[in-house]
Amino acid sequence: MTSTKRKETVLVYNMEGGNKGRMVKLICMQMGIRIKTVDKSQYMKPIGELAGLKEITGQGQDESYEGEGFTDEMLIMCGLTGSRIDQLLDSFRRQKMERIALKAVLTEHNKTWNSIQLHDELCREHEYMHNNSKKTEN
């Protein structure tokens, strides 16, 4: 079995046109990370396919998404090692970039999920973490 290095890619949702989106693109370009802005019409495609995983390509739904979608900013890091993820997030902090609440790493578990499924899961996790942090503060 040959090992192929995955191309580092960041999938970006709902950040186009703003300063934060420009900053994410600039930092990714400086780090040599490919950036892909995901359009709402692509929300039914598997995350792995959007990230360019060859083994996932063609497994998604072919129809274009026409629902309401979501407006939350979301960032998915694909093919980055732990140290590269730390480097990317540190760069965001050094630039004093406003926080992106919904972030994920592409995994074996979520690579076949579509954007809506991943968004919903991240929202549930974010709410759970937020509620539990309030409980520990009291």
C-alpha cells in the first residue's frame, strides 16, 4: 500500500467578502494551504469530496442543494497535522482575528458527512460545551 500525502486544505463557509475571510485566505496562502470556499449549492456533497479525497469522489448526491442552508461561519481543516493546525490557529490569534466558533478537522468518521450534517453536529457540540462551561463557572 502506497502512502499518499493529502493536500492540506481548509474548507471555508460563509466568510466571503468580509475582513475575516480575507485574513483566513491570506494566512492559508502564506502557509501554503489550499483554501476552498464552499458554496451553499455544494452542501450535499461529502466533506471528503469537497476536500479532494479521491476515495470519496462520486459518493455524494449529485443534485445541487437548494435549501436554506446556514449562515454560521465554519472552517474545516483537512490533511493538516496537529502541529500545522496549531500553527494555523496561532496565526489567527496573532492577527487578533475574530473567533470562528465552528471549526472541525476532517476525520475518517466525518469524511462522508455532508456540510449540513457536520454543521448540525458542531452546533450541538458548541452548545454543549457552552452550557457546561457556564455550569462550572457557578
